[in-house]
Amino acid sequence: AGLQAGLENRTLRPIIGREFRLDEAPQAHEKILEPGAFGKIILTP
């Protein structure tokens, strides 16, 4: 409940580093392991 409220009232704003399609999951995993990786990795259908 706390996370949802924070997202709704914009007190919690996650930083998105990059979006990948689900079929690109292996590349997304490699990106996470790179030095200097920043932000959240999003997988989309």
C-alpha cells in the first residue's frame, strides 16, 4: 500500500534506465551487469 501511494502522489519516482522487450531479456541482464549501470531496467511484452 505504501509503494502504491508514493507512486500515485509522486513522492516516489523511480528512475528508469532503459526499456527492453521481453525477448531481449538476456541483453537487459547484460546491461544490468555493466559498470556504471544506472536506473531501473523495464521489460515490456
